[in-house]
Amino acid sequence: MKAGSVFRSPLVRWLALLALAAGMIIFPRAASRYWTDVAVFFGIYVILGLSLNLIVGEVGLFNMGHAAFFAIGAYTTAILSTQYGIPLAWLWPISAAAAGLFAYVITRPIIHLRGDYLLMVTIGLNEIIRIALINDPGGLTGGSNGLFVIDRLRIFGWTVSTPTDFFYLVWGFIAVLVVVLLRLQNSRIGRAWNYVREDEIAAASMGVDVRWAKTLAFTLGAALAGGAGTLYAAKMRIISPDSFTFWESVILFAIVILGGMGSIPGVIVAAGALMVLPEVLRDFMEYRMLFFGVAMVLMMIFRPQGLWPSRRWAQELAQDAAEAKSAPAER
Amino acid sequence: MEIFAEQLMNGLTVGSVYALVALGYTMVYGIMRLINFAHGDLFMLGAYVGFTVLMTFFAQSGLPLWVILLCIAFAAMAAVALAGVAVERAAYRPLRRSHRLTAVVSALGASIVLQNGAMLIWGPRYQAYPAWAVPSTRFEVFGVSMTSMQLLILAIALVLMVALYFFVQRTVLGMAIRATAIDHDTARLMGIDIDQVIRLVFIIGPALGAAAGVMIGLYYRQIHFTMGWAYGLKAFTAAIMGGIGNIPGAMLGGFLLGILEMLGAGYISSAWKDAMVFVLLILLLILRPHGLLGERVAEKV
């Protein structure tokens, strides 16, 4: 029996999952407040990574402005909470809907753009949103100082305030989300998405509505990121434009690619690597980003399929490489 | 009218810098279909190298100013051309045959390395070019006031652009670049060494970028390790405006972007000027995705 096939056995899988769940439940009671906080932010990045994975990973759309949707969620929450006193628990779906609607409206005219053009448009979008937040239109966004969220998140009488509360909320949500996303991957929609990613023209000729598939992925991904914005605002309590820069989008993009396109466990592993390692390597703070950049280049050269590749994506890359070898055509 | 003329002059000055940087993007894109995200940071590196050479060798030299400026510009161009070749060798060449996304991520990685490398070498704070190094005579031409620095930037940028245009259109090496941009394999069959051509492009582009970096350093005087990103993004916008892969297009796009930005800053709002640039980019991509001078490219099946 090979080592890999042990994990294929259902019993081992269930036991591993059970152990993981038990570990997650015990974690905040065993770990310090500080590490629980780290785990909460790690979790928020996992949600963001999973949301971007729908767009970049599943459909192969180059979105390097994902922080814009995250920002819209966070600011919708902060503005509606401070101005109108709407409870944060309601604002979670409202912020998600706002970000999703924004993505739907904004991507309709640009969704047909290919590759690099879409990349530039999303970067531009990210910058427009950030500049708008700094310029404080109508006194809504508080300029570069940002906004302070006074209200606490209350869900069915449970006040989420300590790091431990947030830990359970965020990771509980991730558990549900992962199940939903796994189901989605193997559904008609998920397969259509992967088809579009691998060969758009073939997908269209087989009857997949490419435009619809892309718009759906963008809208869903943005809505999920907007929801993460509510969690972030509730946790941080102060939000400012600095948290939603282009580099934030780059980090999210890197999480998806480094983890392995379309791979849910890959996103979690990569988010962990990018969020937790810097905490461990605090002494090397100055070299952290340098190291990160070098790692990005080396990963792409030596392991382009990502840390934990999804089977479909690994196959596609292998196919690309084989084609490049057999026929050195095109460019 | 006075504001208009003045903003036009500012726009032309900044625009010539955008145009020089845009040329680097457009040449690399034309040959490799890759957005060289590290290009903006090579521009930043140029500004820093020029600054360091100026402060170490010419601080008390007593040489005439134009000799000093020429020397630091050449030093920056040479050093950054070397860095450009190194980036290509380390981050792009191993990925030439792989998926587009992997090359994009590698380019971002290279950009992060350059930025943080510069931060570690020169520190996280702003550095300032000294005032004595900046030619600051004021002129009045037809009632429009301009500084000698502005005229110098415009003149040098124009000379470099004309030189590049003739190099690409009239020399054998230029022909090799054009042929490679059209079709790698046919070019190779005609005896063109593709690796050499790519290396050449990664010498010319970063050298032009470095010259632009020194100009911006002298013009605004303050330089920072993150500046490459802001200028790079605008220059890339300029390249798209003109039609990516098109050399005259990049020049036109650069000037146009600079002028529109400065007019927008003067007449509408300076706080929103960057946002206006990106709105313009998005509108342009929706209405005319192949740019002003670019040709419509059919998607390959």
C-alpha cells in the first residue's frame, strides 16, 4: 500500500476529519489570546482566498482587484452600522449582497475581456475604490482615517466579542463554506466553470453559456468577499483604506495560485503559509516580503501546479507542457 | 488660458516620462505577451541608482551640471539594464513555455523582490535629490512659464524616443525585434536568435525606464521605494491606450495620459486624478480594447 492511498480510504478520511474538528474546537482553549487572534485573521484570509478561488481558480479569470469587493463589504457594514444602527448580523448578508451587486454591475461590460486586459481593469477598479475611500465622498468613508465600528456582532443572542468567539464563528463558517464549495465544484456549475477555464471556445460550442458562467463566478466570489468584509469590520472595529490596497489583492491572488488553482485545501494551506509564517518569522520582519517574492518566483519555476493542486488543474498544466514539447509552435 | 497652458506643459513633462516607461512595457509585451510587472520597479531602481551615483561621486565635483546629469543618467541606465537582464534570466526565461498565469505570478514576485531589495538597501524613508542638481532657470515662452528641467526632460525623452524608433525601424537588430514580435518560430527559422532578441529588449526597456526614473527624481526630487508601482501602472495604462505592443502607440499614449491627467488635476480635482486615469482606462478597454493605434487581434483557437 502506498502512502497516498491510505488517505483514499473513507475510514481514514473520516478519522482525520474528526481529529481536525476536535483540534479546532480545543485550539482556542489551549492557545494564547494572541495565537487565537492570528488564527482568526488566518480564517478571514481563507474565506477571501476561497472567494477569489471561485473567480481565478475555477474559471481562470484574472482578477487582481479582489480587495475592492472586500472593501465594499467592510465599508457597507461600517457605514450602515454607524449611520443607521443596523445590527451587524443583518449586515453580513447585506454587505455580501452589496459587493455581489457591485461586481455584477461592474463586470457586465468587461467580463468578455481576456487575460491581461481583465487583469488591468481589475487593478484599476481596486485603485478607483481605494482612492474613492481616501477622498471621503459625501463624508461617508471617513477619509484616510477610516471608520470606527461601535456595534458588536450578535448572532441569535450570542455576542461575538472575544478572540475565542471570533475563532469559532470564522472557522465554523469556513467548515460550512468548504462543504458547500466542494458540492459546487462537482455540480453542473462547477464543471462548466472548469470547462470555460480550460477551453472557452470548446465550452461555448458544447452549449455552456460562457458569459453567464463568468458573471456568476464573479458575483458569487465578490459576495463572499463582501461577507468577509463584515467579519473583518466586526473583528478590527477600525477599518481604513490601507487595508484594501493593490498589494492586498496581490496577496490574495498569490494565495490562489500558490495553493493550486481551483484547489480548496490548497487555498487553506497557502493562506496559512502567508499568514502564519510571518508571525513565526517575526524576527526577520524586514526580509519577509523579499523572501515572499523569491518564493513566488521559485514556486512558479519548480512547482507551478501549486502546493496542493487540484487534480483537474494539474492535468491541464501537464497537458500544456506536453503540447509545448511536442509542437514548439505559437509564440 | 494660463492654467491650461501651464497644465499642458506639466502634462507633456510627466507624459514624456510615462511614454519612456510605457515603451518598456509594450516592447516586452509585444515579444513575450507578458506584463512585466517588475518594470515599474526597474524605473524606481533607476531613480535610486542615479541618486546614489550623484551623492557619492558628484557631491563636490565642481563639474558643470550637464556633465553630472549626463553621467548619472548613463550610470543609472547601464545598471538598470543589467538588472533587467538579470530579472529576465532568473524569473522569466525558465517560464517561457509555461502557462500565462505562472508567468504573471513570477513577474509579481520579481517586482516584490526589487521593491523590498531597494527598501533594504536605501531604507524605507523618502530620499531627496539635492536642489543644486536640478536646473531651475525659469523661461517665459509665449507667456507660458516653464523651467529648464521641464524642457530638458522633454528634449531628452524625445531624443531617446526618436532614436528608439529609428533603431527598431531601420537597423538589422530592429528588424529582428519586429520579426520576433510577429512570430517566434518563423523568426527562428530565418536565423534570428530569440534569446538574444529578448535579452536586447530587456536591455533597452529598462534603460529607458532608468532614464525616466532619474528624470522623475530630478523633477519631483523625492524618491521612494514604492514609487515604481504608481508610475508603472500609469505607464502600462498608457501602453494599453496606445495599443499594447505598438511602439509609436506607447509614445502617444504616454503623452496623452500625462496631458489628460494634468488637465484633470487642474480643472476637475487633483485628489481624484488617479481615479480618473483608471476610469479612462476602463472606458477605453470597453470601447476600443485594441487601443488607439493597435490592430485588432483575433483570438487564437
